[in-house]
Amino acid sequence: MEDLSIGILQFDQVWQQKKANYEYIVALLETAPQMDLLLLPEMFQTGFSMNVCFADDWQASEGLHLLKELAERHQLAIYTSIMVHDGGKYFNRGVFVYPEGQVKTYDKRKAFGLGGEDQFFSSGKNEVIVSYLGWNLNLQICYDLRFPELIRNRVNAAGVAAYDILLNIANWPQKRIAHWDILVKARAIENQCYVIGCNRVGIDGNDLIYNGHSQAVDLLGNYLLAPHEQHGINVVVCSSSQLHDGRKLLPFLKDA
């Protein structure tokens, strides 16, 4: 497999203002560097809101339609989450959109009880690993990061790992950002994978402050992109040879 370039968009989501968030992303991508995959923060249209009045009808999601258009126009994949209404329930639904328009979904499995998410949104039941350009990508959303049992990597009889990169999109507040920094590194080391964390900045409608710290970590716990607080897109390159060589030198996954 070839190296994979991943863009991480860290921005100040406008609280419950879908149009404003759409316009920001559309404009930014017009001058963005080339990349294979783009991550946007959790609930990219609204911020981390419990107001289900803003949920998209899954069968006619305006947000998903926009993501498909952008993926095709810029020939990249996009991963983010959308607040949706589907089958009489509400979900914080991860969407992985391929350049050709295909969509794979992941419903957040760990609802954030401290913030009341469990009172409004149904939890997903399944791990979701998608394949893209030869890489296997494990999809996560924010609070999932605290639960290592959800995504324990493993190898098959041929010694091939279940996934290569863990993608976590978040609205993780400043007051617990030290936890985020530690957990991102821990997930990378214990699963011998790249971990890409995409968070937001700014202040939301609940007066929670977000200072970003979007980052990318390799299987040894080294930063490809160190935690930072700036707006904009940063592109990192995940090296297939480095991943292969690292797992060969330190074959820990076979003992899991």
C-alpha cells in the first residue's frame, strides 16, 4: 500500500448554525493542500449539541449530501459525524464518505453520560473498520477514546493486523484536554497503529471552551503532528513502510 495523506481540519464550529459551518468548510477546501482523506470534528454541522431539532433525516441528509459533493469535487475521502434521525431514533453517526460517493457509517458506541448524550442518542453496537487505498481504518467518535476494549487490535493467523489507523473525531473540552493527549498516545502504542485525533477550537453554546490539540501519533508514540490550538488544515503522511517495519521489529500484537 502507498503512503496515506490525511488532512485534519480544526476549526471553531458555529453553534447550531449548519449553513455557516458548511460555508466555512467549502471555502477552506478551495485552497487546501492535496490529501487523500480529510477529518472534520464531531457533529461537524452543529457542534456537540443535544438539541435533536437539528438532527438530519438520515434518508435525506443535507449534511451528507454536501460531504458527498466535496469528496467528489476534491477527490478525497471525508470522515466526520452528523446528528441524525433514523428509524425513530437519534444517532451521533460517523460517516466515511469515499470520493466515488460510497458511504460507510459508524454509530458512536459510548454516549457521553456526563453531557447527557445518553438521554437523547442511541448507542451503536459494532466496531467499524473501513478499507481505503490499501489501509484499514478504525472509526471512532470522541468519548469512545476512553474505552480501549472497543478497538483492541489483533492479528490473524497470517500475522496481519485488523487495522492500521485509528481515526477519532471529537468535541473534547479544554478542561480535560490532558486526558485526550494521554489517551491518543496510549491507543497508538497499545494497538501498534497510527492514531489521528481531530478536535475543535472555540466556545460552544454551553460555554465550554475547546483548545483543539488535534494531533497525529505513530505506533511508537511519536508525533507526526503535535497538539496545537490553531485553526485550519494540517496534513500528515502515514508511512506504510514505517508501520510495517515497526510491527516487525516489535511484534507485540501477536501476544494480545
